[in-house]
Amino acid sequence: MACCGSCLCCQCCCCTEGETRTPEELTILGETREDEDEILPRKDYESLDYDRCINEPYVEVLEGLDSKKTKKYEALKWMLVFAIGVSTGLIGIFVDFFVRLFTQLKFRLVGKSVEECSENGCLALSLLELLSFNMAFVFIASVLVLIEPVAAGSGIPEIKSYLNGVKIPGIVRLRTFICKAIGVLFAVAGGLFVGKEGPMIHSGAIVGAGLPQFQSITFKKIRFQFPYFRSDRDKRDFVSAGAAAGVAAAFGAPIGGTLFSLEEGSSFWNQALTWKVLFCSMSATFTLNFFRSGINYNKWGSFQLPGLLNFGEFKCPDGDKNCHLWTAVDLAFFVLMGVVGGLLGAMFNCINKRLAKYRMRNVHPKAKFIRVLESLLVCMLTTVVVFMASMTLGECRDLAPPTANNTTAIVSANEDVNSTIRQFFCSNRTYNDMATLFFNPQETAIHQLFHQDATFSPVTLLLFFVLYFLLSCWTYGVSVPSGLFVPSLLCGASLGRLVANILKMNLGMHIYSGTFALIGAAAFLGGVVRMTISLTVILIESTNEITYGLPIMITLMVAKWTGDFFNKGIYDIHIHLKGVPLLEWETEVEMDKLTASDIMEPNLTYVYPHTRIQSLVSILRTTVYHAFPVVTENREYEKEFMKGNILVSNNIRFKKTSVLTRAGEQRRRCQSMKSYPSSELRNVCDEQVGVEPAEEGQDILQQMLERRHMPYPNLYPDQSPSEEWSMEERFRPLTFHGLILRSQLVNLLIRGVCYAENQSSASQPRLSYAEMTEDYPRFPDIHDLDLALLNPRMIVDVTAYMNPSPYTVSPNTHVSQVFNLFRTMGLRHLPVVNAVGEIVGIITRHNLTHEFLMAKLRQHYITI
């Protein structure tokens, strides 16, 4: 008997009874392994439906469109995109204003206390004062996350999943936005090693999702009659624009924001969407710039502060002709820094992944207040470390005189960097280098490392990096809104500045320290998040220095390649830990050994074009599927359809043996499962093949076609098909006519769209497109239906509301083609239809995940 992993893992696995299951068996059965190393995609996540449902109500809308209405609709889109950008910029102003207010208040009071207590010997009181500020702020942030747990973290993994086509409950709700925006300002002001830039991306995406809807699920009184953009397709386009606007507002990088939305998520993209997203990003950037410049400088319209985080101006001192921002020789060091950044980023991700798994097993299952206690514990330890390191580990460095040559770079507030130094325990004309880094906002510390002419001690930089690395790794994942961009930039900048100091002091090289600090920041951030194109552009736009394009790009590429050798990026890791069925850009080459028939689900639940209410209610209440094929059986023409050993369809002849059927595919799968060690899989197949065997030499397809003339069992609640049907009855050939969604069926039942048995289907009430989409995005549930108001013998004609022309694939289509079609078109369901128009299976997102495909590939190898 195989054990559940290695010997060390055997102690925690349930291997004492029964047989163990391989990962492919678990994937096929739809289960998950409790072993910490095996997390399979969860099947309760739904896909967004990016494909349009071209049914009769939608066609009526199209027929009513003219050029004037089309231009009005397009103008409305542009207006909403502009409103999303402006709103995102205003959110950035709100967060930045209060973070600066609370941080300045805290550091001013605590700094004054430290100066007084350093002479009177009451530093413990200063520490208690700092603890009271930080823990009060973090407590508020953590409680807000208890109200809406989805607001925890940066939100980038969730938004990346949403743009990939996965619907995560509550991710774009108004309550999530309130908890996120308010929580992040308290988390940053509370002294945690987190940033506000990541949550800005999430906040922008929520604005993009909610603003065009003109309604709120959280606050039900917010509801306006706005019948436009009631589909997943429109909503995801606006979410893409909002996420890009969030990046643009955070870094002052509108082009980088557009590329971020393209690179990190959106599977479907076109030129018109690119233009709208860029316009939205520009609107957010200049809105933020306009108000920040006016508030900070009282110069309205000067546009001097483009983003929440910008790196200042990189330039050599005036008159220093030997100074260069970087040279060709420096590229070799940049490549080495990229390698180191990739290694450190991989280590950061590995440690954080283990911490996240520990929280999943030991913190999250317990009472909610345990999460608050963990946040407070992290806050308390961080505060103590910052205070003690600043008081005991810092060195007193000489303060550079404020000459023209020494004050060459300016901070975002257009003040000299030297004004932000801290002189704790140091005499006049000297400053405490460790306190200067710790007792300033993170953005100010980054400016210090980029532009401060006076050197930091190498020992101080090394200690600062180690402490910041460990504490930021522990902090990312606690129950507070938290970003990772700024902590990663600060860690990397300290490492780059350390390299610059060593090259200057030990090798005597004439280099620009700020450049090495910037490259170090890029290397570490690239090693953690593994972004390439968008991150390169974001950093170039933040520096406002195009000459940094080549070194930044090379460094990020090397850091990504190095880190990818060990593990994935931090956001992909957390997506995997959440069990989100994310689809990568493309499949591996070896997956083309599989076809659509290998990965599809042949066991279908379907409806007829005219179905009784009793059957529909039974189907909807006993299944969890979100779409149902609409099928017929064509009994009248079947004998003419069969001519000897040839099937004739649309004047095309097929050999019967070459036509795939659902029953034949299921029988083949069951035979292949016989080789699996799991008794449960064998039993499942035995139940399905437990019918009378066909006569020797009898054609299976011919036998199935003969059985189709038998009375079809009714779908009544008291008669379960899985108990009494044979395999041929369960997997009988069915002619495919279209797809209808669960939400559409429930909507038809609730609105009483049906006709009596003695009436024509033309007497059935008709619903308009506006009525079909009125309840979007929260459609009613089948359990909300009052059965007393319905006659179970009434019939529902679904043909007018189904999608008669969805994308379909042949059973012989290779997996790479299926994958590309599904991902690029943003599909939710992909029917598999054979050569004679019969549906033989259906493919969803879960059939295309890497784990599922690998399981099927192993099964394929076993079979052959």
C-alpha cells in the first residue's frame, strides 16, 4: 500500500484504513487531498460568461438598434470609463490623505516623546505610546476584514482570477470596497509592513464593476433604472478598466496600468477595449495628480505629483562630469542582482506559502477573533522590532551640508531629502541611519535609499533588509488589507544600496548609488511577483527616466527566470492556495495527446425544448449545474437516418464505428478505470456497466439506436435516474439544439412563463431582454420559487431563450485548440458535438485546469 507522501508526511495522513488515491483519481472524483502538498482546484467556483447569448430577446434588441442608438451606447461607455477613472483617483486621494495625516500625527508625537525620554530615561513610555497607536489602527483594520473576509490581502490574486474568467463571491461588492479602502489606510498607518498600492488595484476594480450597474446588493436602496451593461461581458471590461486605473493611480503609470490589466488577467482583449482602458488610466492619473498637487502645494493645476508612489528625479549633481546614471559595465552587476533578487524572491514566496498553509490549518478554522489576535501579535512584534532596532542597531552618520551638489534629488513633496532624517541618540550634525529608515513612511524611506547622498552603513542596510524581509513575509497574509509592492521595493532598494556601498568602498568604483537601489528594488519585486512587461513600464514611468528601460527590463527578466526555476510568483501561489481554477495562457505541448472526448463530461443533465414545470423544478433542485443542453431525440426520422452501416447527415456519410457516442465513451472510460487501485472508482464503473451485455458481434451504436424507441423515463423527483437507468438510457444519443442557463430557467419559472397542455406554445408569455437581465448580477434561486403558484403539469417552451448557436467542438479536437477557444473567447460551457449533431459531452473550466489535464494525461499513458 502506498503512503500519502514521504515518510515525514505519513504521520499526518489517514492511511490506516482503505486504499490511498493518486492525484489523478482525486481529480477525476472531484475530491481534494488533505495532504498539505496537494491542493486541487475547487469545483464550487463558477466561470464568467463572456460569450453573448444570442437568443430571441437579444435579437429583438439588435433589430431595434440603429446608428444613433449605437453611437449613444458607445458614448455611454466612454462616459462610464471616464467616471471610473476619476472615481479611482479620488479614492487614492482619500486613502493617501488619511494615511499621511495619521502617520504624521503618530511620528510627530512619538518622535517628540523619544527626544524627551532619551534624556530622562523613559523610553519605555515612548514604546508604549507607539504600541498604542499602531495596535489601535491595526485592530480597526482587522475588524473590518472580519466584516468582509474577501477584503484581506492585496486583492490582486482575486482580481487576476476575475479577469481570467472566475467568479469569486463578494470580490466586487460595495461592502468589500468600503472595508478595503478604510482598512488599508489603518493598516498602513498602523506601522505594518504593507503597502496601499495593491489594494488600490482592487478598489479600482470594484469601482469598475459597481459604477456601471447603478445598484448595490449591500445597500438595497441604491437602485436606479439603468438597463445597460447587464452581462458578464460588459462587467469584466469595466473591471479591467478599473484595475488598470488602480495601478495608474498608485504609481502614476497609465501605460503600465493598461499593460498590467492585459498581462495579469484579461483573456479576451481587443483594440477598442485597450483604448478605453488607457483612457480610464489617464483619467485616474491626472485626477490624482490634480488634487494631490493642489492639496500639498496649494498650486491647483500644476500636476507635480502623478501617483501615490513616485521615485523622484534621478540625475547627477550639477558640475560632476564623472557621474553617470549607469554604464555598460554596470549591466553585469545588474544581471547578478537579478539572479540574487530571483533567489530571494523565491525564498520569500516559499516561506510565505508555508505560513499561508499554516494559517489555513490552524488559524482560519478557529474562531474569528483568533485572526484579530494574530494581526495584533504581528503588529506588536513589528513595533517592538522597529523601536529597538532604531534605538540600538543604528549608527550615527555625518549629516551632509546642504550644498547644491548634495541636494540634487527632490522628494515627492518637493522638499530636501535631508529634512526627513532622524537624529535619535545622535549629536548635532549627525543622524541615526536605522531610525531614518524605520521612523519614516515607507515611501519616504524608499526616497532616502534612492536619493540620500550621505551613505547608510552597510551593517545597517543588511540588518534592515533581513528584518524587513522576515516581517513583511510574515505580515502578508494576516487578516488586514495589505499590499506587497512597497515592502518589496523597500527590501530590494536596501539590498541595492548595500551593493552600491560595497562597490564604492571596496572596489572604488564611480557609480550612482540611486541606480543600484532602483535596480535592487526591481530585482526583488520581480523575484516576488514575477511580472515582466507591465512592471518594466510601471518602474520606467515612476522614475520618469527612459534610459532606465534596458537595465530594468534585463533585471526583471533575469529575476523572473531565476525565481521560476524554484516556484511561482506570490500571486499565483495564493491563487493556487485558494483552489481557484485559473487557466494559464496556453497548455503544454504534450497535452495535445488528449482530445476533447478525453476531458469532456459525458454524464449530462439536459432539458427538452418543451419541458414540464415539474421536471424543470426537479432538475434545478437536484443538480448544481449552471447550464443545460437543450436536446431532442428525433424518433420519427431515425429509421430513415440509418442506412445499413452508414449514418447519413446533411448528405455526408460517416461510418458508424467512427462516430463517438456518450455511452461508448463512458464504457471506454470505465474499462480504463479498472486499472486504478481505488476500489471506489471500480465500484462507480461497475454500477454503470451493470447491464446485460450485448450479443457477441452486435454493434453497440445499433443497439443504442434501437433502445431509443423505448419510452423515455420521466424526470420526477421520486424517481432518480442514477438508480434505475441502464448505461444506454443514461447516455442515450441526443440531438443538440442549444444551451440554456440555470438563471434563465429560474427566471422563466418565477415569472410564470409557461403554457397549458391543451394550448399552443404561442400562447406562452414573452419576456423582453430587459426583463431577462433585470436581476443581474444576483439572479433569484430555485429555492425562492413558490411552488404553490405553479401548476406542475404546465409546459415551458425554452427555445426562445436558449442560446441556439454556442461555440462547439468536435470530439476529436485536440486539447490545445479546445483550450485556446475556451480561454480567448471567455467561455463558460463548451458543448462537444459529434459528426451527426449529437451532443456527447460538455467541457467547463474545471476540465481545462492544469491539474485535471495532467490527471487525464497520466490516465492516457496507463491506458496505452
